[in-house]
Amino acid sequence: MENFTFFNPTQIEFGAGKEQLIGQHLAERGIKRVMLCYGSERFKREGLFDTVSNSLTEKGIELVEFGGIVSNPLISKVRDGIASARANKVEAILAVGGGSVLDSAKTIAAGVSYEGDVWDLFTGKAGITSALPIFSIMTLAATGSEMNLFAVVTNEDSKEKLFIGAPALYPKVSIVNPELMRGVPRDYLVYSAADVIAHSIEAYFTATVHPKLQSRLVESVINTVIETTETLLDDPSDYNARAQFAWAATLALNGLTIAGCAGFSYPNHAIEHSLSALFNVPHGAGLSVIMPAWMKWYQSRNPAQFKRFADSVFGVATPEQGISALETWFNKIGTPTRLSQLGIKEADLPAIVENAYINARTFGIADTYNLDVLSTILGSAL
Amino acid sequence: MENFTFFNPTQIEFGAGKEQLIGQHLAERGIKRVMLCYGSERFKREGLFDTVSNSLTEKGIELVEFGGIVSNPLISKVRDGIASARANKVEAILAVGGGSVLDSAKTIAAGVSYEGDVWDLFTGKAGITSALPIFSIMTLAATGSEMNLFAVVTNEDSKEKLFIGAPALYPKVSIVNPELMRGVPRDYLVYSAADVIAHSIEAYFTATVHPKLQSRLVESVINTVIETTETLLDDPSDYNARAQFAWAATLALNGLTIAGCAGFSYPNHAIEHSLSALFNVPHGAGLSVIMPAWMKWYQSRNPAQFKRFADSVFGVATPEQGISALETWFNKIGTPTRLSQLGIKEADLPAIVENAYINARTFGIADTYNLDVLSTILGSAL
């Protein structure tokens, strides 16, 4: 077991009705003016906006609206957000939405405190030392952003999808109400399942040190995601399944499962980010395509852990059967497993490989994931 | 799944050598004078004291010593600690030891901020609104106190062993270095295993709402404790086993496994605290006696969960076989399963029952655990 620091100061407020107290959480922290980040105008029609704005108004908190954030969120939009946050002198950022809205909110919060161009924080030209306090109300469970210090944003000019991470980006309070996720469309539910599984398996398979306790925690998350996704596809109104899915999504990327692990990397994310950056593919849909292809290529490097996965998750005997069972399950729930299902053709591969190689460098894994290897993996996913 | 708040701001510094940075952690928080709580003078002979005091001195931090804390720590000693902390105007409390030392340190930290007698905080006569900042360096993994807001102390006059809990009691930083636990005697290792299992099973069996994800997390902890205890009994120098045991102990009582659970209680702790209070029994040894007896009495109230436990932990089919397997395992590792092994006789039962009934009231479960029920459970453990 490797030395580690575990420190996660985010307060999770989980359950039905919790969004009604958002005003109180901000007021307790002395906040008087907040920027409310969101995605589509649907949010305003569905009652949640009224709940949030009433809760803020009751506590005398002013609200500056910032809507129109799209999935695979864009750095240009973030720049607009920073300008508005400065102009309106907001004291905090509140995200209401999924991971894209929250990641944009985190980036705005960090960007306000940085004098240069915010993309510098992604390229490593500058570090993040402070940020406005961040709050969230989640309407989609997938990215784990509600309880971690990461944010992922796409630069549409350079076609790069990169991430930032810093302690200042832990949300102060994240509200996770499974009822607000009931309306998540079927396709986004299954993409989210793939995303949570991807978060779970990256370190699980790639770590050079992966204590068995941590493997057990990862399998607890994956088995819960598989079980609750099936329940929700049958009955989207099953609150208990929705809740466990959401809590599993949070635990998959809040630092818990990687404590004591060493030498791990995020190759599936490095490759998928290129699909999202170049073709605006939903992140989870890209991951369900990449994962089986990557696993087939990678499994001989860690056969014991792939055997463990096969047995603990799908009750099958060999690494190959485990990978095949996962691919079959993705097909069953209806998330893609082939690039062709995303409209990506063989002729597109060179551009993807080139972009993914840049990501591999950013992720520090370009030695292993060189152009040849990336071509092999992506080629097998056609 | 029940609504919940998850908020745990303790920073865990886990691994070899981490105690060398204790001075830095205090200095970062502006602390200039600290009370160092510990147990026996052995601590001074074994080098750890020098490491800690050098680390503090390097950062210009003054150290006020407060040694002699015993297991099943006493409120009289805590009162002495509060007096010394006030007289020396310490700004923080640092515990170096196991759960007893840390729980005493937490209580001193809270007591300094309360004008009346500190026992009032245990009886509910007064609440805990603030405490001096608390730090810990753990030399025993068992109680989970390093990452939670609880403390348990015995009042030797009234023969009560009670607990306090408040957010101010979360340690700021807890250092968990498995190497410092290598010298834990064999008997305290197996008592600790019983303690961690007890923390894991209370909510697991008694909750009226216990989401399956949470059951899986609990089983991950229990299976790790069983496996690593056996490894450590064979080879006390196995760092990886020691480390996973310690991390499992922390996770068992840091709020993670009970998130979303409802209607649970701590009957095994309520009963065991009487054994410790009246006979100064090691907490874990008392628990390994109480648990099988309690399980046999309780299992028909939650047969599905007992069946799950039997299968997931011991790979056996029925609730009865699961309980029997646990008792057999306790016997195998050498932690007691009978009151007689603790030197407790039938004639002692009435006093224990009476004391446990007071605890049951404190724990809010006296309706179920009345004098008759307590007699039945304790009688079956003779």
C-alpha cells in the first residue's frame, strides 16, 4: 500500500428536497451575491429554478444568471462566465446541472482569481492557488465532479479537451437529490453508467500497487452501477436505485477508491477526450466504445486483476470472458461499443490518434500510448 | 435510501514516515503551543517521542506533556488534562497512541472550551459547540476515532462508559503510519479486529434502511479485516496487510458505510461498554464475546441480511452458519467468545444487566433492550 493523503472537505447533502436549503448553505458562509450557472432553459421551465431562486432570495442573496452551458463545455463560454462574474462582483459560483455545468462553474471560479487567460490553467502555464467558493445542485450523476477537485473543459479552437485539478476546486456543498435526476433521458443514463465504470476501472487495472481493499471498494461501485442501471431502465421512477446509482457515481471519483494505489493512469479518458473534442461525442458514449478495445489490448499486462474483475463483477472465469461480458452488457443497455455507432469512420482515425497522443502527453502516458498503440486500440474499435 | 449529510473534514496522512511532518501540519495552522497526550512511558523509550518533539521544535512549537492515559480512559484523567491545558494555555491537542489516548485528547479539547464539569458533555447536560484543534498520530488501528467526531470515556465513580459526538471533534490531521503499529501485541491485534467488525456490523444488521451499496462497502471492510488479521498473525511484519487493516479500521467508522442508512443502533456497543466500565475488559475482547450472543438473539429480526452476511463473508448458506463461522473465527484468532474467558461469572450478571440498561437508555434503545432481553443475551454468553 502506497503512502497517501486523503482530504475531501466537500459537504454532500444527499436526498429528496435538499435543494430547498441551498440559500441557507450560502448564507452560512456569508455569501450575498452568487452566479448561477446552468445549461438549457428547460431548467427554468421545470420548477427547479424557482426553488433555487426562492431559497436564495429568502436569505437575501442576489443571483446573477449564467445559462447556456453545453455538454463537453467550451472554454469560450467559460471566458464569458469569468467576465460576467467579475463585472457583477459575485462572491461564489453555484452550478445547477450535470458535470459539464459544474466543471464550467469550477473553471469560472478559478479563472476569476487568475489575471491571465484561463486556458493557461489547463496547459500548466499557471497554477490554481485560489478560487471563488463553489456550490452545486446536481441533476445528473456521472462525473463525480460534485465531490472532487477536477474540471474538464474543451478548447474549441485548439480541439483540446483537458483537465484542471486543485484543492480550491472542491465544492463547499454539493446537493445530490436523486429525484432531480428522474428526468435524465435513457441514453444519458446509460452513458453515465459507462462513465462511472470508466472512473472505477482506470486505476483498478493500471495501478502497479492496488490494495485488495481498494479493489473490493471499486467492485462495490461497479456492481451497484450495473444493478441499478438495469433497474432504472425497467423503472425510471425507482428512487432507491436512482439514489444508489448517484452515490456510487460520487464514490467512484472522490479519492476513496484510489487511496493507497500507485502508478495508475487514465488511458481510457485520454483517448476518449479526443472523441469528445473532435466529434462532440457524449463522454460516456465515447468511453463505452474505448473501454472494451483498450481492455483487449491491455489485459495481458495485468491478467490477475482482469481475472479478478471477470469473477467479481460478472461471475465468469477468464479475463477474456470478463471483457466480453462488459461489452455484451454495454450492448444490452444500449450504449455504443463501436466507433461506427458514433458516426466515426476509418478515415477519421489519423486525426483522432494525433489528438489522443497530445492528451497522452498531458496525462503523462505518451511513452506507452504512442501513435502506433493508439492506432491499434482505436482501429480495433471501428 | 435515506437522506443524509456526508461531511468529514479530517485530513488523513497515511503511510510510512508521515509522523515526521507533524510539526509542519501544526505550524500551517498557526499553532505555537500544543499538549501532547500519550499513554505509557514506553512511547518515550521507542524513538517516536523524539521524532515528534523534534518535528515540533523545528517549527518553533512548544510542547506540554500529558502522559499516563490508560485504556478504557477515565474522566478523572481527562479533568487533569483540561486543568493542565488551561494552565499552560495550549492552543491544540496532539494525541499519540490508540483510541483511548485520542478519545481522551478529544474530550480535553472539548472540555477546555466548556466552563462546567466535562462529564456534563457526556450526560447531555451541555452541548459541544467548540473545541481546541485536535491532531493525532495513531499507534493502534481499531476505534476509527482518527477520522470521526466521537469519543468514549469512562466515569469511574458512576461506572458509566459513555460517548460524545460533535463536528468540533473531527481531528484536523490524523497520521496513520502502519509501521508504528508493528509492535501491537498479538492480543490487541485480535481485539482490534473484533472492534472493527463490530463497528461494521451494528448498522449493517440493525438498520431498517440499508442500501445494498452500503452493504457491499461493509463487506469489503470485514473481508479485509479477516484476511489481514490472519496474515498478521502469521507475519506481524507484513506492511501491506498492516496498512490495509488500518485503512479498513478508519473506513469502518468514518461515516462512509452508514450514509443513506436509517433506523440503526449500536446494541453491541451499549452492552460491551458495561463490561469495560465494570471489569475493565479490553473493548474489542468484550465485543467478540457479545457479538455472537447478540447475533443469535437478533438474527430472526433480519434474516435476509444475516443470510447475506453468511454468504458474502464466510461463503456459507444460512444465518446460523454465518454466526457460527464468525464465532469459530474469533476462537481461531484467539479473541474471547465467552464471558468466562473474561473472568466474569453468572453472579456478576445482574450488575452488568443493570449497567447495560443505563447504556441502552443513553443509546436510545431501552425499549428493545430491556432488563429481560439483556439478561437473555448476556446469559447466553456465559
